[in-house]
Amino acid sequence: MTQNPTTIHDSVREHYAEQARSGRSCCGDPGNSIYPVEMVTSLPEDVTNFSLGCGDPITIADMQPGETILDLGSGGGLDCFLAAKKVGEKGNVIGVDMTPEMLERARMAAIKLGINNVEFRQGYLEELPVEDASVDAVISNCVINLSPDKQQVFREVFRVLKPNGRFAVSDIVTNGPLPEELQKNMEAWGACIAGALDVSEYTTGLSEAGFINIKVQPKGDASDLIEASGLKGKIYSATITARKA
């Protein structure tokens, strides 16, 4: 697949800018069934119902009070706000997103909610605006699949994590390569389909970046995405965890 990375970034950014402008969810369900009910009850519906994720990276990240958490592709800020509760006032959460409209939505929500231990930064996952060895855990929710250079994302995540830092994400993966025509489809990129990586390539990429203790747990099929792609059984959502030595 030789699609231009700039073309992918521009197409994906516009797709999610439109999501932010319209307030529509993407992969998540209205009412947010991807999280335990007790986790989201303290947040308003306009925040919890605007979900673009495919899973629950908060639960698997094992966050502790006082930690610094980085959310890749923070979108409207939901996972950052949930993480902020986990790490407490002495902790810190950083959300990185490339879409200005998403960042504006997330920053306004943080002000409205009075959450002071979260900050949102504009940037690409392939060049994170985060210092070396500065975060305890990296989370992400159905976003790494959108990157045109996932190996660079894995290297960047490894760079910003502290020693023994944790990688805990929900993402869309595949069993085997996708058809080339689908990989070139820009609408399918924005829909979290075309950029999905074969699960073996995903784990190999993490290992080559330096990660250890890599585990993949299928969450179940990504039914909405599968129906849209016509590739039943080939695309699914999974939780992926790893650790920096």
C-alpha cells in the first residue's frame, strides 16, 4: 500500500473535523456501552455520547493516583476525562490530536467540567509533542489504525514512556491483509477500516520498537465496521497491552 501519508492525514483529519462539528459518534454506541456504566455516570451525556472508540483502554491501563497518562488521538476528550479521575489531582493527563475542531471541543468540555489536570496538545502520533520518558502509561481508543506509519507511532510511544511504562490500547486489527483497493479508499481510512493492521504485524511492530510482554485480547467483532466493509471475520476490535523494559 503506497498511499501518500499526507493524503491520509488530510482525509482523516477532515473526516473527524466533520464528526466534531456535527457531534456525531463514530465507532461507539449512543449511551456508551463500551464502558462500565459506573465509569461514565458522573459525566454529562454530551460528553459520554460523543464516543469515537472501539473499546475501553481505561480499565486495562491500571492507572494509579499521581501518574501521567498520554491519550493518542484524544478526540472529544472522553478517555482523558475518565483517566483524570483515575490519576487524581496529583496526576496529569495529556491528550494529543491532529484535528483542531476536536481539540476545541475537548478543551471546552474540560472547562465546562472543571477538570484541571488535563491538557490537550495538537500534533501527529508519528511526532508526539511530548518529552522523552515523561509518561507512565499510553492509552488510545481506535486511533492507531488511522496512522499511515504505525511503526513510527510505536517508536514514538516507546520514546515518551518512562522505564517500565505501559501501553494499553483498543484498536481495530485484521486477520491477514486487506484488499489493496480497500487500503486505498480514503473513506475507509476515516471509518477505521483501511488502515487496520494485521494483528501479527501489530505485535511485531511493537516488539521491534522495544516493547515486551505484548498481549492481544480480541474484544469481539467490530460489527458496524465489518458490515460496512463486507469482510466479516477479517476485521475485529482488540485490546493490546505491552510494556517498556
